[in-house]
Amino acid sequence: MSAIRFENVTKEFSNMARSAVDHCTLAVDKGQFVVLLGPSGCGKTTLLKMVNRLYEPSSGTIYLDGVDIRQLNVNKLRRQIGYVIQQTGLFPHMTVAQNIATVPNLLRWPKQQTGQRVDELLALVDLPPAEYRTRYPAQLSGGQQQRVGVARALAGNPEFILMDEPFGAVDAITRTSLQDEMITLQKKLRKTILFVTHDVDEALRLADRIVIMRNGKIVQYDTPLNILNHPADAFVKELMGGGDIVRQLGLIRVEVAMQKLPADFHVDGQPTINCEQDLRHALSILLQPGATALLVLDQQTPVGLLTLDDLRTAARAQSTAALAA
Ligand SMILES: Nc1ncnc2c1ncn2[C@@H]1O[C@H](COP(=O)(O)OP(=O)(O)O)[C@@H](O)[C@H]1O
Ligand SMILES: [Mg+2]
């Protein structure tokens, strides 16, 4: 059973000639990080807002864990879904701790439990609690505000998280470090995440799978590598940035491209690489003499294998040939 499923979902606005979201069908597995990618106005935000019922579909059905969301109480539904937006939506007159405690307070958690949860979440998003608990949003940088936004979304321990261009308003360096933190966080939490962006690099970095949208329609849904390797049409190819394969490999994590470790695999001094490193780094090791396969490690545990063949299928054949020459 899929964690989130859209079945033939359409959304029309009265002032629009075409549908904002047009007959979208999509299944997201539990624990997957799925990125909705496409140009401005293609319907990403509208699709997302139908999941927590900020918008109701004109037709079609959305299921969470197999349940039609119309059968759920709206408040209860929203408490199961963390929501992070670009303008954070932090309450300016409330401290960081009070902001993060919004959902626990709604759920009437005991004060002590809420306090512990706030500190735990601040630590999780890399803001030392003692220093940040009592600050107000205006006393934080843009990147720190987004971290608090993420912490607040996680407070009630929701199974699902919706993120709408959460890092869109911060500078490029802060954005990259927030993305790295998001990857680390997801490793720990394994939430089911729908993440909206119009930034291709961000999508390649973060996604287990990418949904490419155009004019309200889903044009492709696949892993970052398969999309680069087999773009569904000229639009997707153009969107993904044409043939700059070196740049693209530098954005994709090893764990997305590796093969599962065969059950009978004998670990025997193979060169290793961490699963969170990128494919460009992997390529630089694989091009050294004698390195036929890399053993992929998660922390210290072997989890997969990556060969030059995997990369070759990953990258478009001709570009890799040019690279290796
Ligand atoms: N509340 C609304 N009322 C009318 N039109 C809307 C509303 N929300 C979005 N739209 C329109 O729906 C289309 C898709 O918008 P949106 O989902 O925000 O796109 P994206 O997030 O991909 O930039 C756009 O043409 C937008 O103008
Ligand atoms: Mg949007």
C-alpha cells in the first residue's frame, strides 16, 4: 500500500482556462523523499495543498495510507502532516520554543514532555537549545528560521511532511547546507516527504524520486538517474539542463545509483565510499587502476556496490565516454 496516492486528481480555478492540476495519478511509498519539480505555475503548490486540504480537488481522490482523506477530520489530518513553507509562517510574537510547541500544545501534551521535545528538535536541526529556545524569529538568520520551521513541522511526530520551496529564500551557501541537513535528517527519520522546488539541482540532490510537472500534468516520475538517462521528452531534457553530465553526477548521491549488496558478497578490501557522497566523487575513484567496484558504506555498514557500469548506465553513454577519454 502506498503512503500517499493521488488518483486522477484535477483542480480547476474559475479564473483559469486550463486546469491548475490536470488528472494527476501518483503513488508514493512510505519513507520516500519525493520532489515535485517544474517551472513556476505548473501546479506544484496546488498539488501539495490538496494533501492537507488547504485546497479540495475538483475531481479525483487522495489517499493517505489507503484512506480517502475526505473521510478524515481536517484538523486531525493536518496534525499528521508536517508543513514547511518558504515564508516559514513562524509567529513573530512567539519565541522559538513556543513556535515549535504549537502542535504539542494543541495536542495538550504535558509541559515537561513538550519542553523536552522542543529541545530535542532544536538539537536535531542543529540549533543549540540553550541559545535559541528563547529567541524570537526576528533574531534569527533566514537559514535559522527555516530550521525552526522544519523543527516545528516535526514536533507532533507526523508521518508525512509537505515542503513547499522551503529553502527558496535563502542564499546559495545556506541553501546547500540546509539541503545537506535535510538528507541527514531524513536518514534518521524516514518520513514520507513531498518537497516542491523549481530548482533542478535541489531536486537531484534531495530526491529518491522526482515528479516532473508541466501545465498541471505529471510528465515523468522516476529516480534522478533514470530521468537524466531517459528524459520522457524534449521538455524534460531541457529542464534537466541538457548534457552537463559532470555537474549532474556531482549532485546525485551514491545510494541512489548503487546496487544492493548481494547476500553472498565477500567483503575483501575493496575501495569504499560513503552512501551520502556524490557520483562524481565515485567516478574519480573508479577511474583509478584496479578499482572495479566500490563498496558503499552507510556509517560503517556495507550496504551496496557501485561499478563503472552502474555509472555508465547512470550517465548518458556518450558523455561518460568523453569523460573517461
Ligand atoms: N487560489 C488560487 N486561485 C486561482 N488560481 C490559482 C490559485 N492558486 C493557484 N492558482 C493558479 O494555478 C496555477 C498553478 O499554480 P501553483 O500550483 O501555485 O504553481 P507552482 O507552485 O508550480 O508555481 C497557476 O496558474 C496559478 O495562477
Ligand atoms: Mg508554488
